[in-house]
Amino acid sequence: MENQVRKIINLDNDWTFKKGMDLAGFSDRIDDADWCSIHLPHDWSIFGPFKEDNPSGPRGGYAPAGIAWYRKHLHVPQDYANKKIYIEFDGVYMNSEVHMNGERVGKYPYGYTTLYYDITSYLKYGEDNLLSVKVDTSTQPSSRWYSGSGIYRHVRLIVTDKLHIGQWGTYVTTPEVHEKEAWVKIDTTLVNEANEHKNVTIQVSLLNEAQLVVGKVSKEVVIEPNSEDVFSQEIYVQQPELWSIDNPYLYHVKTEIISEGCVVDDDLVAMGIRSIVFDADKGFFLNGTYTKIKGVCLHHDGGALGAACPDRAKERQLQILKEMGCNAIRTSHNPPSPVLLDLCDQYGMLVMDEVFDEYQIGKRPRVFDEVHALDKQIRRPIFAYAEVFDAYHEKDLTTMIKRDRNHPSIILWSIGNEITEHMRPEGVELTKGLHDLVKAYDTTRPTITGIVHLEGANTYGIPDMVDIAGYNYKETLYEKEHAKYPERIILGSETSSAAPFEMRAVYDDFLQADTQLKTFDDVTKELGDIVSIHSDHRYIRGEHSWKITNDLDYISGLFIWTGFDYIGEPSPYAWPSKTSYFGVIDTCGFPKDAYYMYQSQWTTKPMLHVFPHWNWEDKAGQHIPVWCYTNCDSVELFLNDRSLGEKHCSDTELLHVSWAIPYVKGTLRAVGKKENKIVLEKIVKTAGDPYAIVLEADRKAIQADSQDLAYITVKVVDKEGTLVPTAKNLIHFRVEGEGRLIGVDNGDPTSLEAYKGAERSTLGGLCLAIVQSTYNKGKLVVTAESEGLVGCQLVLTSI
Ligand code: GAL
């Protein structure tokens, strides 16, 4: 569906870019003939080089930063001269300055917010215009995670009449939602920038998914010259299709502004009809149905693509999470791209939309860095949001709420994560102020804040100054806290994931795992309030965390730290580790073993995951722990067709069943049973030597729009086609035809290979190549070769 009158012009393509110069890049006297030609979204940090002495340090993933300019030539037609023209950036990281024809339109520090400028008076109509954007990330580290640098989200021009709907000027709520009927309320902000008053009809239609009008209202209003006003109308809907996790049904609200018989502006907004209730005793309800929030925290990078994620990168992340049974994300710890929210609406993914990681007091230096990191790591101050909080927080929070408040997926507004002021008297006023500011723009969702220093926060009453108390890593205190504060709604805003501090397919610590443990009591004494560095305990810590959350109805759910590994914060390690280890999915999007623990708990379709791999030639005769995650009732394990016994999930409080097996090479076969019937069988075989490369694409056909992506999984297999889980082969890529290689990865946090290179080693026998389409339809040929292996070629289509 598209606007018919208002023009929304995508500006992603055909920019020039130059890095490392603090020149007058806004001036048309600077010749940009030798600048790079690029398309947005763009992140120059991800091109590297990543170096130990880059000032971004471990927090920023040792990525390079600095100053760069972007420029774009825009022809603006003469007939726009009597229009209003705005430019909207979904995010520019950071300290951006926007110039039009040499004049500065605006500058802005925060890199995770939407920027919106009225450029009407800066333009030359009927002529060429020079748009230039300076980006400055030179003060580092500027976030506690990898931020990227540049215009890393979409950009657009918006052309309207002088009589128009304001920015984010359609606000849709659902004051009444029942199974059989609902009311949809539409507040329209009307802006009249003409010099005379206008008699206007505001006509609002509600369209269903088939684009049929299911409700329509209109109102005659008068608006004074150079003024703005808000007008409300309501639409009654019979038999509404409710938006939910399993059926994310979307309606559209179409608003038309009619003046002197003509539609002069229109706006189109996707919305969903759904109800949410959080209850201190009973937990969370979506459309009246008890729903446990099974969430993950998500930073914004897309692995090898850095911060510059085309829409498909975000979509793929949501698909992988949905497969796991995940139903929610927390946009840790900053406003996300609008695209991600659109996708969450479409995929039925609940969202905690989070605005800040700091208030006035910066998180510096963090003890965390010193406790676990290598000796040579220095304490680095972090120049993040505290630097600009006083001057900008009202605007940034207002922008997030007004921009995002129509998304049915959003169920929580988070006003901050682990804020230092939570344990200080100043925290009281700050928390109240931000909570009230949210309420000024939206009262339909609760506020929350992620609290880690609970004792301090309780002293100042912080948890009860927001609608919902977000507890970070406090699962073992839930029962006590609930008894003490029975009115308090508690949610696990951040909880430990079951991923160990070992990369995917590496099992050095896991091999020490104790397979005798049967109850959480056996292991609880090992689980302190700090992140355990013992790997097998981290697997169990994640199980424990989910078990507690699941057992207590009044706990609305959790958000594990994290869904995907992200660049930066390689804690507890440092260089050459530059990405985190917390994810249950690596930076490639490949699930780690821990992913399947959640899948076994969060999905009902029979599943069974057996690990580790079975290539322990150097450990012949030694006991190797074998674990299974399953939603079956029991698993019987066979080694070379000899049964090692059947284990029933109900015999252990833990969320896995396990064996310790003296290693002999061969085939492990796990048989999953439900109600004593075999429903699944999984095989893990000892692989032979690496023999060939196999390529598998996530989709065989992609859009010829110069944005779409194909994710190609590269496998090294033996002669029989079995994945070689220990293979570390260097794969060389070539892409011919209508596509280009834009990223390679293997999920190894310590790898020094370039994300933007044309080769990558495998980790656990796997690596990834990301290929992007061009504007041309046709074939796209991906070739992968490696010394000593049979190569592979894959042909995709761009349509
Ligand atoms: C939390 C914090 C996260 C991340 C995590 C690492 O306390 O909120 O942003 O730093 O620790 O364990």
C-alpha cells in the first residue's frame, strides 16, 4: 500500500563518501570525483581494520572510528516550490551535521535516534542541490557495544502540501478491544503552514489486510493560518481480527486531508488491534490469554554487515528467533530502526522499546572490564549518552515514543538500562521525569526500567516509580521480592542466557561438565549474582533462569542476554576476541547448542538436539559428556547401535538429559519418544577428513532491488557428505553476475579475518557468505574454493 498524494522518496542510493577528513565537505568547491560511490545503509567501521589499539577498545569491538563525509546530489523539481519538504534519517551514528547547498540544516549528537529536518527553505527548485552529511565518531568508545559509524539506516525525503499531517501526526490507539468488537481511535495532528485559514475534512479509513475499507469516519474542521491542532475520531470495528504472536494481523489507517474538494495530503499507518495487561499476581495477558514473554535482548549490528543492515538482515534475525520459539525482543539499549519494528509487527514479535543506557552519570570505568579481562586491558572511560543527556534526553525520548507508538508489537517502553542513578537520590527525580514524559505521549503501554542494583534501587523506591520493575539477573530473588512487594509487577528485563563463554562448536570447558547433577540445588551454590565464568554452569544457569521464570506465573517473562552474539563487549575476554559470547546464536546467525535448550522449552513441534560432535579421536577411551535438549518425554541413546539407556526428562529437574560415554568413534543415535512412541531420531557421526565444500542458500531467488540478500551457509563435508565439525579450511569466494559479496563470517570472536574480505575460514566446519542483489534481474553465481577440497558453485536468481 502506498500514499497517493504525499510523496515519500527513498534516498538510499548513489551517495559519495570520504573518510578521515575534517574538510569543508559541505562545500560545492570540494571536488568529490575521487570519493567512493556507495549506497545506504552504510557503516564504514565494519570495513576495519580492527586493531588492538583502536580507541574503541573491547567495548566497541576494537573497530576503527573517526570523521567522514557523505554527499548526494538531488534534483528538486520546480513544482515542489510551493510544497513543504522534509528529510528524515532513521539513524546516523553519530554527532551528525546535515548541510544543504553549503548551509547547515542541523547537527545532532545521539546516533540511535531518528533525525527530521524541514529543508524547504534550503533548497533550489528546478535545480541540482548538494546534500552533505558529516559524521564524527572520533571520541571512543561511544557506546558499551559496537556502534558502527555512518548513515547506517534509511533516508527519505517527504514532500507535502503546506496544509498537511504533522510528523508522526497519526496516532492510533485501541481504547476498547473485545473478541467481537473494538474501537480504534485516531488522533490526527493537522498543520497549516499557509497564510490563510483552511476549512478541511479529515477523512480516516480503516483497511483490512485485503485492503478493503472496514470502517470510515470524517470530520469538518477549521484550522488557523500557521498553526497546528490535534483532532480525534473513532472507528467501530465489528469482529476484529486481533493481532497476536501467532496471527499478527495488521490493519492500515489511511488519513486523507481534503481541502476545496481535493485530497492535499495523506498518511498511511499500519496498526493492530490487541489488548495487553500486566498483573502483579498473574503475569502478562495478550488479548486476555496468559502469555509468558520468551524474549531476547538484541543489539543492533548484523554481524559481518556491522550496523548497516538491509531490511532482509533484520527479517532473517527474526525468523531465526521465531524458530527458537522466541516471542519478544528488547532493543538493548537504544531505539531500534523503524524497519525492525515493522518486521516485529509483521512477524508477531513483542517488543520492549528501550531508549537509554545512561542518564547523567556515565558508566565509567566499569569494574567488570577489570575483573575478567586480560592483564593488559586498560580501564577505558566510555563517552556515551551521559555526555549529552541533559541537553537531549527529552527530545530523544519524545522522538522514540511519537515515532514508535503505533506499532502493535511494542508492549513496553523502557526508559533505561542499569542506570547508575538507580542507587542514588537523583534517580528519583530522573525516573519520575522520564516516566511522566512517556505518559505525555502514550498511556497505552507500561513503562519499565532495567534494574541491576536492586538494593540501592529499593532504597529509593525506583522500581515502583515505573509501571513495571525490570529485574536484571535477579531470578533467585523473585519469590522474596514478590512477597515483600506484592503490588509490584516484576519482569526479567535481562537474564543470563544458556550460552557458555565458548564459541560455537568449541567444547573445551563443556567436556568438564558434570553429568551427575539432577537438581538445581546441586548447582545453585555455584550460581552467584555475577556472571559465572564456568561454562557448564552457564548452560545450567540459563536453564535455571528459565525454570524459575516459567514456574512463577506472576513473573511475566524474561529477556535473555542475548539472542545473537554482537560485536563489542567480548567479556570475559579481550583482544583478539572482539565479539560477545553471550548469544545463543552466533554473529553468522548459526544456532549454538544453547539455542536448542530454548527451543525445547519454547516450542511444541517435536525436537531433539544432541551435542557435542563425535570427533574426539585424541580422547579415545575418555568420558565425553553427551547432552540432549528435547521436548520429547524421553531419549534413548545408542553408540554404534548399542543402547546406553533411556533417560526420562521427568527424572531430572534440569532441562537436559545427559550421559558420559567413553569415546569410541562411530555413530551416536538419539531416539526421542513421546508417550512411549518414537517421534524423532537424531544422528551424530564421526566425520572423516574434509573432502568437499557444500553451499546452501537461505533463499534461491532474491529481489533485484540492490538491497536484498542471500545468506549462504558454507559447509565442509567428508566424502560421505557428513559435516566435519573440526574443519578449519580457508574458503575463497567469487560472486559473478547480478550480485556482490558484502560480508563473510564464521562466528569466531577471535578471528582476525576481514568481514568485508573474499575469504573466510570455517569454524566447526561452517562459515557464511552474504551476497547482495543489484538492480538487474538475472543469475547470480557464487563460487567457493579451498585448497585440497572439491569446490562448489551455487546459482541464484535475482527477480
Ligand atoms: C548487563 C548489561 C548489558 C551487558 C551485560 C553483559 O549488566 O545491561 O548491557 O553489558 O551486562 O553481561
